[in-house]
Amino acid sequence: MAATYIGKGKVQEIVAARQDSEYDVVLFDDELSPSQQRNLEEALKVKVIDRTALILDIFARRAQTREGSLQVELAQHEYLLPRLAGQWSHLERLGGGIGTRGPGETQLETDRRLIRGRISHLKTQIEQVRRHRSLYRRRRAKQGVPVVALVGYTNAGKSTLMNALTGALVPAEDKLFATLDPVTRRCSLPGGGFFLLTDTVGFIQKLPTTLVAAFRATLEELTDADLLLHVVDITHPNAAEQAETVEQTLADLEVADKPRLTVLNKVDALTGEDGVPVRGLDDLADLQAELQATGAGALLVSAARGWGLAGLREAIEEFLRDPSVRAQRRADDEALLKRLAAATRRAG
């Protein structure tokens, strides 16, 4: 592994580029080790941020509840702990000889102790949240209320679908990680009865391991779900790769065996071969017929316009009524999603 993640030549290119762009921050789309980050900052003379730090900052801005704030703070502290040494390296030279310790080392040890104490405290609080949720789920299970959980890549439209199905007022914005905290609402079924629908945090490629661990209390909501709705933004040029990322994350969370329905969202943004956008339910029915002809079990919807929701409710009811009905579970098959994209005449 390179001391600066990239080669010396690339470092020199970035240094030279500063004359034209006058940048003051360099962002790396990968996780850097603490030593790599320090070496890069010394070489580039500017602040260096890696993918994990950027995602943590976004999460910190999005956290609205106490639980979300606890989870984000834990991930931030675990990220910061191994990077403390570089922040005090300039003080280590100020004093100390053989058998003595300089003020930098003393301060470093103090900070490490404080952060470890805070991490321990945060884990205790999050564990209390986890136990509370576990009790709530057990009580819910005793009542026999079925649970359906929304999963998908960030910004796939899960919260919009949640609002459309339940009438909830979950914030749904066109931005990454708009939802951090799980939200559960009651949703009615066509034949009577109801189920509980839970919205969860969106996934992303190369999700930092610290975040997976910190958000386990939230993602445990998936463990007891009877059915997962895998929401895919069919208009996105990387829909196949995003779906594969979701499948891999579900495997990492050990819920890959959960049955699920694949829901292809944002159909209203599709255009036909003539460039004319999808106009309504008649067009949607034609697209759904084309899709079924490919042998795929996915459902087409537009959460923003409310298209296809009746069919989605029927599919959910069919599964909940007869658990032997296996839901479509091939969303991780890139070849399948390419066929889906062709069948639905994806825009772009």
C-alpha cells in the first residue's frame, strides 16, 4: 500500500494543479489510512478528506433524532481515534529527552483516553436503544402484525414511496441520506387488515465499516421484517450496480435470505423510443406487460405520482397471506437489471 495512496507522480500533478484551481481541500473517493492522510496533507499542504469523512459529515448534517445523533457521533469518534497522532505531531518535538515525555505525547494520551471513554458511553446508550427496539419488536411479533421494510440505494425514492403508501409526512428530498432514522407507519391492505411499513437508511457503495457497525441498531429493523421491498431508481444509469451494492450490504448485515419484492421506482421519468415521457397509468400498464414478458417479477411504480401502488399493495398482500409465495429476489443479477432497463426504455 502506497504511503500516500497514490504514486509520487500523481502527488506532483495535484500539487501543480493548485496553481490553476487554487483548491484548498482534496477529496479521495476511498478510505485512507491515518498515515496516508497525514502524508498527503504534508505533501499537498492542504486539508485531505477521504470518502468516510465526507459521508460522516453528511450523516451528521442529516441526523435529526437523539438516536441518529448518537450513531453518527459514535462513528465519528471511531474514525477520529486512530487519526489523533497526526494532530499532535507538531508538539512532540517541543520537549522531552531520554526517559521523559513531551507535552504533545501527554496531550495525545489524554485525548485518546477521553475519546475512548466517550465511545464506551455512546455504545452503552446505543445498546439501550437496541434493547428498547428489541422489546418493541417482540411485542409487535406477539400481536401478529406483519412488518415490511424498505431498503435500497440512497436517493432511490424510499421515503417518497413510504409517504405514498401510508400518508406519512417523512421528509423526502432529492439528496443523499435524507433519511437516517427508522420510521414505521401503519399501511392498509386491499382486502382489509394492515401491516407496518418501515423506512430505513439508504445504502451506498463502499459503505464505511464504522457506519455499518454504528447503525446496526437501526438496521436490525430488517432482521424481523417479513418482507423487504428493494426500491431501485430505474432511471439511474448505474441502477444495476446500485442494486448489487444493496444486495451485498444485505449480505453483510446477514439478512440476505429475507424474501423481497423488487420495486422499480421513478417510472414517470422514463421516456419511450420516440422520446415521449410516460404519461399515465395506461403507459405504465404497457411497460409492466413488457417487463413481465422478460420473466422478471419486479413491479413498476412512480411513488411521486402514485402510479402502480395498487398493484404493489396487492403483491404485498399476496405474500403476507401466503408466505410460500417467493418474492422476486434477483435484484443482484446485473444481467437481469440490464434486461429490465431495456424493457422499460430507460431515459438517457
